Amino acid sequence: MPLTWRFLDTIEALVAALWPARWRGATGWAFLMPALLLVGVLVIGLGYMLEYSLHELNLATYRLRDEYALTNYATFLNRPVYGTVLWRTVLGSVLVTGITLLLAFPYAYVLVRTRVPWVRKALLVTLFLPFFIGQVVRAYGWLIVLGREGLVNSLLTGLGLPAQDLLFHFPAVIFGLVQYMLPFAILLIVPAITAIPEDMERASESLGAPWPATFRHVVLPMAWPGLIGAGVVVFTLTMTDFAMPEILGGGTTDFFASAIYDSFFQISNPGLGAALSMVLVTLGSLIVAAVFALAGPGTLGIRGART
Amino acid sequence: MNPVVELTRVSKTFGDIRAVSEASLSVARGDFLTVVGPSGCGKTTLLRMIAGFETPSSGEIRINGDRVDVVPPYRRSIGMVFQKLALFPHMTAAQNIAYPLKMRRFAPRVIPGLVKQYLELVQLGGLGDRRPHELSGGQQQRVAIARALVFSPDLLLLDEPLSALDRKLREEMQLEFRRIQRELAVTTINVTHDQREALVMSDQIVVMDQGVIQQAATPQALYRQPANRFVAHFLGVTTLLDGRVVRVGDDGDVAVQVGDTVLQARGVGQALVTGAPVDCAIRAERIGMAAHGQPGLDNTVDGVVLQRIFEGDRVVYVVRVPALGDAVLSLFDRDADVHETTTEGQSVRLAWQARDLMVFAKQT
Ligand SMILES: Nc1ncnc2c1ncn2[C@@H]1O[C@H](COP(=O)(O)OP(=O)(O)OP(=O)(O)O)[C@@H](O)[C@H]1O
Ligand SMILES: [Mg+2]
């Protein structure tokens, strides 16, 4: 018997001794444990947040009072600024998600389908390069490019055009966020397109459908689960983003995460911060749940769902 | 009448690879033509050019007499069944079949009737609401063929759609495809690497190897008069022998020397000259075997049974013949008595007629 076989047999015998056959059914659960633990910790954290959010800050001691109260939620409802920021956050997230998906889909499609090796290589490199540059560095990069004295404005003035205020307003934030989210979206859409055999498109064409019709009736429906998945990821990441609005918005167009940050660390009111966090988590979950409900249970390609 | 499809010296190169080389063929209306050849010989590429998914590097393709170089696939009246079927998974069988009708702007009121008619044609009445993954392999084939035919295309292309099925189902579907093809009289080009499928289904067969068409003929002609060594070897169970011409008679009679023996044979194709090296081919079913005695045929040699393979309806013998330079011949035997008595290691006498030993000039 070859040595490797004997080695493997020994390992198998050891495993059998340590993990008897009647426990086999639990093996899957055992592998699931670490992930379940991590999620569990998150849920516990959320529980603490909920608990915090139900106590008012005692301004005399700067500690949370012991008795339960809904004061923090009342503050959120009574101060219009929070409503404005939340609305801006949701609107921004919807915009960013929409624009990102629109840009990511053709990119992913060409990346998967191109027959020209150098095109694929170029697209792959451009896709992964941004991952090596952190979000904050990238935001500062944009400051350099788009700033009053930046690259774009020197070009404009060079052409005799007036310099523009490109930074510190909503479009600049959307722009930065789209640029940040694009690689994530592409990475999530690529497998969805890879999973569509090219012959599906050829079949559609030979059956009489020019490319736009093929796209609408075959490519889009078949890539739909991937698109929804990418959309949800981009949406939630944007909803909770902090750095881009902070840096590119210059404090004028904060997103909700900034408001939460400020409550915790600027005005030192953990109760209010926790309440705002709960609002964001709840709203985000509701929107994602609604998307999945509308897009159908087959969206994530989960078994049993009709695709 | 114009042929439905006509290819004139069509070539396709991918970089350095010559996938199809100077292919010419034509298919008459209503005919079933099969392109057969080993894997990678360029069959799919040939079909794709006809369908319009690839542009020929040179040569011209005509459909119904018109050049189609710049006609996109969706404007060609061609139904195609793909190697992996390519049924749309998000549509039901009926929706799959209705798809070409919608895309080709058939009047909405005729669509349900046509879908129903074609579901029945392929014997799937009642299963129209199933999605592809709820159908068996054979049923999926039927949906694919209905989808390719429902809009009455001028031409049907089949790219080995049966190759993934198990043998019994495949043979059933071959007959089924042929029935449907006859019923609709649709001109068809089928592609396969299965010689049996080619012989069973076709009016015309084109044999391809390494991108080059080796021979185009009816199944019978191809089997009886192969044009060269490749075709002879590709169809049927054939033994190939190296020989040299010793005498050329009239009417194609030749004598060839193989090993130490001079055999009577039949020249095929190009003219043969005395002294030239040649390929000889003989089919397994043409060799007779007798343990003893002289069967009185043109050629007789003695050999030793190396292997005896029982295949149910026949027994295949692999026999080494010292007098032919230790050549190894394959032959079939259906005689039950001989099956019982002939064993491995036994000496046997083989015999065959001169006309069954085909001789080809060596290809250079
Ligand atoms: N898009 C392509 N790019 C480069 N080479 C290709 C391409 N398509 C086919 N080829 C090459 O052309 C040759 C013929 O391929 P083709 O697919 O036509 O073979 P086939 O006869 O259909 O084989 P099979 O029976 O395996 O399907 C092969 O050598 C293949 O590698
Ligand atoms: Mg092929």
C-alpha cells in the first residue's frame, strides 16, 4: 500500500475516533458555528444599542439615566435636521445604487464576453486597482483632482473657462460614492453574467431577436438575481457610509452616519446616537426586505426557488 | 431549383488555427445533410458560419441563392438546435416556443395555435407549462426542436443536440428528429461525431477531418466507396494495411503486396501505378473465417486469434496474421457454432473477396 494511502487511512481512523459516525449529521453545523458566533455578537451589540437608545442623557452628569424613556426617538422626530439628513441619505443611496448598477453592468458584460485578451486584462486591472487604495485616500485624491486649485480647474482655466466649484455639494458626494461602489458592484455582477451561456444569446439571435431584444428578454432576466444582490450591497454600503459625504461634502451634505458619529463623539450623547443607529438599521432592513419581497425569493439563487 | 444552402470554398481561421479550410457543399431543398467528423474538426465552426455567428475568413455562403455575408443571424431564416440546447430557463416550454414567433412579429392571435400545434408535433401536448428544468433530457430536446421549427425556417441546423443523451434515448430521438424532418420537409444540416447517427439519419453525408471536407456522398456510397483512407477508417470497423502495388489490371483490379503476401484487391479513387505505396482497407464484416478448410475466396491467409470479444449479436475477433507482416485484423462473426468453438490462441483461416479489399493511393 502506498505511504500516502496509509497516512490518509490513519487520519481517517483518528477522525472516526474523535468524531463518531453518529455525530456526522452535526458536521455541517460545526462548520457553521464561527459564522453564527460572529452574527450572534452582532445581534448582541444591536441589543445593547436598543437598550442604550431607551435612556435619556442626564445633562448634569453626562451619563444615561436609569429609567426607560423614548426621549431620544422624540428628539429624532422633533428636530427637522435629522429628517433632512435621513432623506438625503436615502435619496443618495438610491441614486448611487442606480447609477452604479447602470455603469457596472456593461463593464461586467464586456469583461466576461470580450474575446480580446488585452481588453479583459485592462478591465481586470482597472477593476482591482481601486481596492488597494483605501476609501479615505481616494476621497482625498478627489479633493486634489476636483478642488478649487485642482487638476480639472487648471484645465478649465487653461482653456479660458471660469473655474468651477466642483466640491462640497451633493453631486460631488454622489460622484465619489459611485466611484467607490463600482468595483464591488462589478465583482458581484460578473458571476451572474458568467453563468449565462453564450449560446443563450446566440439562440435568442437565431430565433429572430436583435441584440436589444436579446438583452431585454434573455440577458437581463437571467442576470437579475446578480443585479439585485449587487444593488442591495451597494445600497446598504452607501446608506451607512461616512467618509465620502464627510470629506467630499465638506460637512455641508452629511449622511446619516455622520449624524450618528456626531451624537456619539461630538455631543457625547450615546443614547441619541444609539437611537439614530436603530432608526438607520430598521429603515435599511425594511427597504432591503421590500426589495427581496418584490424581486421574488429566487433572487439570491437559493435552492427551492423557481428561477 | 437553387440549393437552399451553398458554400463555396469557405475557410475560417482563428489566429494560427485553420478551423475550416476551403469547404464547399450544397444542400437541396428538403434534404437532410449530416456533417460528420472527429471532435475539433471544425463542425461547429461550419454551422456557426451558416447561422451567421461567425464570418468566414474567405469564400462565400449563399442561402436561397443570396449571399449572406452581411446578414445578421436574426435576419436569416434559420432554426438552430444547440449542442447544449440553450433553452431559456426563465421561460416555460410554451414561452420558449412562442419566443421566435414574438421576435419575428407573428400576429399575436396565431401564436397560441402555433405553439400548441408544435407542442403536439413533438409529442409534448400538456407539458407546455413546465420550465426546462422540470423536463427530462428527451423532453428538453423536443422543446428545443419545436422552438427551432415553429417559425417555419428555410433551414434547420442541428449542432450535436443528441450527443449528451444515453445511447437508447439517442437512437430514439434520431428517429424522432428524422420523422419530424420528413413531416415538415425542412432542409436540415446536422452535425455529429457519431458515424452511426450520420448513416441512420441522412440523405447526404459530408465527412470532415481537420477542417477539410474529405468526401460528400449518400450514406450507401460513402460506406461502399470511401474516397480515402480516412473515410474508410472513420465509418465502420475497418482494418488498415500498408501495401505496395505489384500489378494494375483493368476495371480497377489490382494486386498489392502486404508483408510477404500478394493480395487481390480493388483500386478506389485516384489511378494507381505499379510500385507505388498504398493504403489498403477492409471492413470487419467482409472477412470470413473458417477454422478449417478452404472457403474458396480470392484472398486467404492464416492467423492466430489474439482476442475474442462477445458483443451479444456478434463476436469480434482480433487476429494476428504473420504473412501480412504481423498485421492485426478485426472481423465479425455471427455464426453461433463458430462462436462456441473458436478460442483465443487458436489458428484460424481468413478469407475475403478481391472487391472487399479497397486500395487508396497514399495521401501526401
Ligand atoms: N472562437 C475560437 N477561437 C479560437 N479557436 C477556435 C474558436 N472556435 C473554434 N476554434 C478551434 O477551431 C477548431 C474547430 O472547432 P469546432 O468547435 O468547430 O470543432 P467541432 O468539430 O465542433 O468539435 P466538437 O465535436 O468537439 O464539438 C478547434 O481546433 C477549435 O479549437
Ligand atoms: Mg462542436
